[in-house]
Amino acid sequence: MSIKEPSLPAELVDRAIYRRGTLAVYDRIVPQRTALLALDMQNVWLRPGAPFHTPNTIDTLVPINRLARALRAKGGTVCWFQQTTGAPGTPEYWAQYFDNFVGDQYRGEAVAALTPGNALHALHDALDRAPQDLVLPKYRFSAFIRNPSDPERMLRERGIDTVIVAGTATNIGCESTVRDAMMLDFNTFMPHDATIAPYYDGHLAGMRSVMQAFADVRGVDEIVTLINAG
């Protein structure tokens, strides 16, 4: 059974709209000024037996591919972000996280899996990718923090003012990226049915925070409708 539900719980909606009076934040999407930021859709999360395997992450492949196709067809930008690290002792190694939040018995395997060149670091084969898509590393949960690729600059240079954040995990990478994107003054969307977390309460926790002040949260159907109308 999927940890996601087809619609948002009424309690979350009520908490989100008490201050602004409506669930929707933005009334349109201009595709040519919009980027899909698809986070961490890598084998390390999708392949059984991998260090960070989250079984229900597979449920996000179809909706993320749908968003990518719709946006690409209307002239938008698709960015695939890969969680990445270097070896311990290198500048690319995130010691604060790996040394404190990953147990000794798992750390070596986890670091190896997130190192470029490892098969588990690769994006999943079922993703609908195209040659014009951007494929970028990220070295923190947020795509915008301490990222030498400078995603903000890359998006601004393409005239992007709106981002759609999807992938895994709802309450970690997706929430972190959405928070930073909104505070960098991007219009932000996060589809509740194209994000995932290991547990449903984690998924809801991420949605609860994001809906209140950081993103327009809707289903993929509604976001695709806005894209196609743009």
C-alpha cells in the first residue's frame, strides 16, 4: 500500500488556508519560465537492497515523468538533481551529516553509493529524460545550498521564475529545496502526489510545513493543467 493518499487531508488544508483564505497560491504557470526540479530519483533510493532504498519511491516515477513531459513540451526546463558526496576528507564530503546522522555500520556503504561513478548514484533508467535536460549534483538536502553548480544562477540565466519541486524525500530534500527556492523569490509548487517519504507521517509533516508558507501544493493533474494552459 502506498504511503500517499489521493488527496490532501482536510486538516492540512484547513491549517494552510487559515491565513490566506485559499489553498491555491498562484493562478498560472508560464512554462517557458518554469523548471521542474526532480530530486534524488537515483538507484540508491529506488533499487531494492540499496542503502537508502525507499520502496514507495517507485510510485513517483509516473507522475514525475508526466510533469517532465508536459513542461518540456511547452518549452520549460527539466532539472534532475543527484545527491552526491565525495570521500571522507575531501571538500565534497558532508561530514556534519554522514558522521553524525548515519550510523557507523552504514556510513561506508552510503557514502560509496552517493559517489559519482557508482551505479547506485545514477538516475533511475525509468525516468523520462531528454538531451536538453539539466543533470546537476547537490551536496546538501537543498539543491541551492553549497552547490558549486549554482542552480539559482543557472535558472535565472534561463529566465526561470517558477519551480516545481518533486522527488524524495518530501520532508527532507524536497522541503529544504522548496524553502530555499521561496526565500530566493521563486514561485514555488510542490505536487503532493509526486513526492514521497519513507513513512506517511513524514510525508504529511513535510506537506504541513510547505503548504503554510513555502509552496503552492496541488496534485499533478492540476499542475499539468496549469502548464498546458500557459
